[in-house]
Amino acid sequence: MIVRSAIRNLLASPLRLLLTSLAIVLGVGFVVGAFVLGDTINRAFDDVFDTANRGVAVEVRGVETVSAADRQPVPATLVPVIRGVEGVRTAEGTVFGTAQIIGADGEPAGLQGPPALGFGWSDDPDLNPLRITEGAPPRAHGDVVIDRTTAEAEDFAIGDRVRIVTSSGSATYRLVGIVAFGAENNLAGATLAAFTRATAQRTLDSAGRFSTVGVTADPGVGDAELARRIDAALPAGYEAITGETAAQEASDQFKAFVDIFRNFLLAFAVVALFVGAFIIFNAFTITVAQRTRQIGLLRAIGASGSQVVRSVLLEALVTGLVASAIGIAFGIAFAYILRAGFNAIGASLPATSLQVAPRSVVAGLVVGLVVTVTSAILPAWRTSRVPPMAALRDTRVADAPRARMVVSIVLAVAGVGLVMAGLLLPLDGLAQRFTFIGAGAVILFLGVAMLTRYVAHPMARVIGAPMARTGLAGRLGQENAMRNPARTAQTAAALTIGVALVTGVTVIAASLSATFLGTIDRSVRADLLILSSNQQPFSPAAAGELGDVPELAGVTAWRDGEFKDASGSVQGLGAVDPAALDDVYDPDVRDGAMADLAAPATIAVQQDYARDEGLRVGSTMRVLFARTGWSRMRVAAIFEDSGFDRFYISLAEYERRFATQQDTIILARAAPGVSPDAAADAAAAALGPAFPNLDVRTRAEYRAWVSGQIDTFLRLFYVLLAMAVVIAVVGIVLTLALSVYERTREIGLLRAVGLSRRAVRAMIRWEAVIVSLIGALVGLVVGVFLGVVSVSAIPEFTAVAIPWPSMIVFLVVAAAFGVVAAILPARRAARLDVLDAVQGE
């Protein structure tokens, strides 16, 4: 009986089943899609690097001291030592660096984002991951081979002259061959160029040294054994690992970006499921309440309270199963579409079949079922507490409002407490802080959703006052929203979460913009800022091209690097020209002078770090650089600005401490009497022929570019968070549709006394608008709070900005969503037959 009742109730309202399932379908789809896409790409990269490095038995490299990016190159003098180890068949040095291919149109080839990679060619197929697919390998000094994807995209043919910018400068090379990386025409969108080994060492700043040394083994010698033998022969600072380990690490570097993207999708899946839980809870609460007499009859003929609970939970279980199954199929299709989209824009993901692991299917199924069933538990339990006779008389049993209020307040206070703990406690790193903030936000949302019922009535009265003045339909809509504050609050809760998340992200983006734009306005004195188009480091030779431009009064390069402090923490630093820095940048020095960085072994320190570590001008700071090891540096200056770097050394010091010399940005001032625009034109003309990969921007243009990057980041979040808002709107549609069904007789009576169909539609619309605005207003308050706390928890943010105009836009959009959500319920209400409605039960 219980099973038949549950199935009959489900089939009686297919619209409710559809709308309730939508949130689960989307949430489960994102979960499954994120796992399937991540597994597919990870498997593809494993296959690519395994195939490309299959012949490498051992790889020799510098040990990691500061970071993996700062491993020291292997001296060429070590290659004979390695070749002399018993069991080594061949050993060759590999050269690796940055090589930006310039297209036939004078613009950088490839996508913005993926790196531009340069290699030294090896004739040993076991040690060379590149495979000739057309033409021949590079043999002469001016020869180059490039990847097939880039060659086809730029319409290059064998024999063409190709300009390539490397760390040594810019030059043209003769294209002699087209290559693939292993079995792939490209490596995830990265452009590939390979030269003779001698040319690569010269052009990629590797004279007398190699990035790594690849080793093949004699027959019968195991890779692990050979690695141990070579390791024993190496001096301190170098290590030997198996080729399998090297291939896995190379694959893991690419997969790290995939994991970030996967976790990004999973985060929004969690949001969708969280919002969906409110909708499911609301739907079951209303529908169970509408079946009070039916449940009373079941109780009267012998059904126990536990059987009633099981019947409702069985409905939830079936709903969850159906929605999860559809969501799993949607997730697999979503992963396929995303992979096709990456390939369409040129990312060239390695080809492999979709990896639908059992874990992905099980995760989607479990998540969907748990969310659906858990959301239905409380409505089911409440129903089981109604006495049979009270249910038959359609009498509502009063619950415990005081207990509910206490629970609501406790949850809200606990949520606020956890959020503030993430800000105020002495925690290590942003990950720990945002763990507290995230957990607190979830609890806060639950508390706020429960507390909203106590303010929904007065809010509906205030918000609906202007609407009530529009006529009878507006007054009725206001009264409907005020009549049942609990339902109004439950309906608004999902939209509250969506608006809160959108608002929080907007506050963070506005604060990010205010921080960096404020730093540009306050601290940057340069008229021109020059960066590579893909934001990758570039050749120091570019700054030399600008030295004799008469329209420029001063030109200085800026480099970035890393070191470890005395506590072992990795810190970033900037390298500048102390003599020219004052003309282009003001770090707001509080003690000492940046010009004193000209002395050897000196460093400038940001004042917050100096205060925490007890440093002052003249103090010594223990530091570890990958190239020079541990040493002490004297603090030459303490400065306030933290918009760019927290530590500075001179360019001369950088050359002593770092093996690779690449600039990050060039700063320049316009000569007296020369406008910034004229100076930019002159700089672009000087750089254009040799360095078309560099973008010259005036300070105003750079400011606009930074603002545009932040806006792009914000739009991406808006697109994904729109899913949560859409689900919330679906919740409003569902609640209004169910409430229209519940008020069938009431609407019939209104129609009987003269209310027109148009007025009925308007009444439903006004009710939806009021509910949406309640959810949006509460969401704005919570979102601003979470956004401000999040910004305050990030040390690099120096400004908190609340974009009030955006808040107004959110309210307008929320009202528009209310109108949209009311379309179907309003149409259904207006089409009710008056006589049938008046006679209906």
C-alpha cells in the first residue's frame, strides 16, 4: 500500500517531479561532468608523456631547493661523468626554454595562456619526444621545426622563414620540418619549436649547461638500478630519477591545471545541489501539507507514522534516482561538449575516449540520492506527527515556534562565528581561512533561511506597499506573500543563496579592482608598461631595443623570482634597477632608500613582513636561492606598498642569484614634452620588427586592461553562478504552481465575484516579485558580509569596495526573475474554470 501510494503521488504531478528534479540533474551533471572530463584529460596526458618518454630510462636534473621552477641546470661537464656509469648506453643533454613563434600576420602564434616552448633537437628517438611528420630535422644553425597545429593555423610551409623570439632575442629561421609531440600534433595548445642543440643552447640561454640529461640503459639493466648508480656518481645538488617518474611528473604538471578546473566545476555543483536542497525541501513540505486528508485517511485505516514517513521518503528516493540517472547522462554529455569546446578554440587536448570511471557514476548517484532524501526527511517526519483525526478535519497542528527560533538564531550565530574565525584566528595560509569561512557560510545560509520567516511578513508589507497602490491585484499579491511567512521564506531561501554568492563575488572583484587599480594610480609613475601578449617572461634584449628611442626618458626592466626565508616559506620577489626605479615606481619607502639596493647582498622588505619578523634597516635576513644556496642579505629599505612584490633586489643581484634571466615587464617614462601616446607609438615602432609578442600600453591603457581582466573573471563567475539563480527561479515557479493548486477554490471565488483573468495573472506576478525581492534583499546583506570578510582575509587586498550600483541592478534583476517565474503559474491560475474551482476541494 505504501509503495503504491508513493508511486501514485509521484505520477499525479509530473510538473512537480520535473521541476524538483531539475536542480538535482544540474548538480549531479556538474559533478559527473567534472570527474569525467578530468579523468579523460588526465588519462590523455599520461598516455602522451608515457609514449613520448618511453625510451628514457633515467633523467638527471637539479634537486628542488626553492621550487620545481627553480631547479638548477645540469653543467655540460657532468654528461661525460654520467656516460661513464656502468649500464649507461647513451646520455644526452636536453635544452628547454621559451620560444615564441610569430605568425605570418606579425602576431604571436597560438593561444593566450598556454606556453611557447623551445627545445634542442636530439637524433636519438629514445630521448626525443618530438617526431618528424613532414620535412627533416634541423641540421644547420638557422633551421627550426615547429608543431603541426601551429604550422596549419599560421599556414606555414616547409621552406618558409619564421620569426621566433627567444630569451636571447629575436631572429628568423628556415622552417625545415613539422613535428608532433609523441602521437599528438600539439601539447594542449602550447606552441613547439626545436633547433639544433648548439642553436638551442645559444638562443635559450643555456650555454655550457642543460635543462636535464636523458639516459638510455644497456640491455638487461633496470631503470631503478641505473638511477641508483648514476645518483651515486653525481655531486651534491643533482639527482637521478627513472624515466617513468619523470614522465609522470611532467604529466602531473599539466594535470594540475586540469584539477583546478575540475574543482572549479565541483564547487559550482555543490552550489547547485545546496540550492536544490532548499527547493526539494520546500516542494515536499507543500505537497505533503496538501495531502493532509489523504495521509489522515491512511492513518485512520491503520497506517503507522513510520509508514507515512517511508512513503514520503520513497517518493524522494524515486525522484532522486530518476534525477540522478538523467544527471549522470547529462554530465557525460557535458564533459564531451567541454572537451570539444577546448579543441575548437585550439587547446588541442590529447585524443582519447571519454573515461567514465565507476567512481564518477557512483559519486553522481550517491550525491543525488543523499541530497534528495535528506531534504525530504523533515517534511516526512512532520507529517507523521499529525494525529489521524486532525488530518481528516484538515486541522494544522501547531509546531514549536520558540524552539525553531532558538535553533535559527543558534545556526546564524554559529555561522557568523565560523566566518569571523576564518578572519581573526591566527591560521596558516588562505586555505585554512577559507575552510572556516566556507563552512560558516553554509551554516549561516541555513540559519538565515530559517530566520527569514520571522521577517518575511513585515518585509512583504513594506516591499508590497507600492504594488498595493496599483490596484486590487497588487493588494492581493501583497496579502498572499504576507499570509504564510514560512512559505514565503522557504521560497525566497534558494534565491537568497544565489544572490548572496553573486554579491560576494562582486564585492571580491570590486575590491580586487580597487586594490590593483589603486596601486597603479598611487604607485606607478611610468608612462608606459610593456608586457608579453601571453603574460609569459620575455627576452631582456627587448629593453635594449628601447634604450636609444628619443621619445623615452627612462627604461627599466622588472623581473620576478622566488626564494625561501628563514622559516622555509617560499617568497616572491621583484628585481629592479635601483637607479631608475624612482622614475617609474613609488613603493612608498618608510625607512632606508631603494637606491641602496645597488650594494651587493641587499634586499628591500615590505613593512608588514618586516614588522612580523622584527626586521629593520641594517638587519640581516637569512635567505635561500636555488643557485647560490643559503646566505644573508642586509635590509636596505622598508616600504609600504604591497601591490606588486613584498621583496626587491637589484637586477645585478638577480643575475648573481638566478640562472635564467627573463624580464616580466618593462617600465618607461616619456621624454619631456612627449605625450604618453606618442611615446607608446615610438616604443611600439622600435619593438615591432623584433618583438611583436610585446604589447605596449600607456598607464591609462594598462589600467583599463587590468580592469578588463577582472571583469572577464567576474563574467565567468556570473555565468556559472547563474545556474544557482536559475535553479532558484525554478523553485519559485514550483512553489507558486503548488500554491495555485492549493488555492484553487480561493481563486475560483475571486473569479466568481468579478476578478478578471488579467487581474489573477497580475496577482500571481506581484506575489512572485515580492518573494523574489525578499530573497534578493536578504541575499544582498549576507553576500556583502561574506564578501567583505573574504576580502579582509586576503593580505594582498588593500581596499574593500562595495559596488552599490551593482546591488541595485541585482534587485532589479531579481524582480524580473519574479515576473518570469510567475508566467506559468499565473497562466494556470487564470485558466481555472470558475465553477470547477469553486466546487473543488
